[in-house]
Amino acid sequence: MLQAAFFKQCSILMGGVEWQYGDNNMTLIEAIRDLEKHEAEATIYAAKPWNEDSLALVALDSNDGKLPVAAESLSYFLEVFVARDFLEDWIPSVDEEPTLQDRCARLIQYAINDT
């Protein structure tokens, strides 16, 4: 319920800006699952503490360099291209194909410790 209210308010605040993706009511793991669908230049924002179920938003940065209004209550996570590149380099180094949950956990670890 909180998620729906949060994103409904965000869409109102954006006042006519067309969202890149129709449903912005997503979790961090859903944003990571759909990395290939997002524009490389977009940024992932998520509510802390980061976990699979954190509220998340994928948005293009505004032209004036300010944080998108819809992301004001969220924290910067990673740019989409950084997340893609990291996974592309990391996946071949593990013995088994990582699950979506493994990918999410590793990106969270990377975002916390290495960025």
C-alpha cells in the first residue's frame, strides 16, 4: 500500500513528465531484473537500507543536473550502465550462473562498498 501511494505521489509531482517505464511501482530486485530494458544513461534510486524489497525508481537525470523530484526520498544506487558492466564482469568469475537474488545481493554489496 505504501509503495502505491509513494509512486502515485511521485507521478503527480513530475507534472506531465512521461515516465520511461509505465509501472514505477517497483522493487530493487525488479529494477535489477529489468536492467536490459532500462536506458543505459538512467540512474537507479532505492530506499535504504537496500535489500531486494527496497522501493526503487529508474529515472533519467534532469537536464539541470538536479535529482529527479520522484527520487528525492530515495538514495542514489547505481547508474544502469555501471550495474550492467559490473554484472558482465562479475558473472564469468563465479562457478555457477548467479540467480537474480545473487545478482541483486552482489550489486548491493558493490554499491555499498565500492562506489
